[in-house]
Amino acid sequence: MSYAAYATVQKASETSRDTEIRAVSHVTRQLSDVNKPSADPISRIHALRGNAKLWSLLIEDLSDPGNALPDVLKASYISLGLFACRTSLAAMSGVADLSTLIRINTDVLEALDYQRAAAA
């Protein structure tokens, strides 16, 4: 089976929670790969831009009136997302440790995975 066919089947069977987990995992892996002084600057900027974009999309989803999360939880995630966006953009201009961003994403992954397991 070709990769395109596999991807189509995967997307058809994937829940929105699975998609979120896959996206956050991918971006977190990229951040981890470039969290060293010797990292290629272009790869670093790409990873940081991806993190800012991911959080922007999550903030947009959290801001949607149809989002079923409790308002207090949405507000907390939006604040966290705004911090992650600001920190990602600031880190593009210099060699900063990305451990805080990686930890935030890892914590979110754990929460998403817990929610997925609880729903099963």
C-alpha cells in the first residue's frame, strides 16, 4: 500500500484527540532536536515557528464557542499558549534553552493522552 493510501486510512480512523497528540508530539520532537547550541539556526527557527503556529491553532480552537472544555480550563490553556507563542518568537532571535517550551508541550501531551485514555 502506498504512503498516500496509508495516510488516508490513518486520517479516516484518527480522532481529533489523536491528531492533536500527533501534532504536539511532532513539534516537541523538533524542539528537542534543536535544543543545543550547535543546532542548525534554520532548523531551530523552523521548529520554533512550528511551535508558535501549533499554539496559535490551539488558541484559535480554544477560543471557538463550540469548544466543550470548561471555560476555566480554556482560559488556562490560552494563557499557556500565549506564553508559548511569545517564548517561541523570542527564542528565534538567539540561542535560548528550549526546555521550558519542551516541558509545556510534554505536559500538554500527558494531559491529552490521559483524556484519550479516560474516553476509551
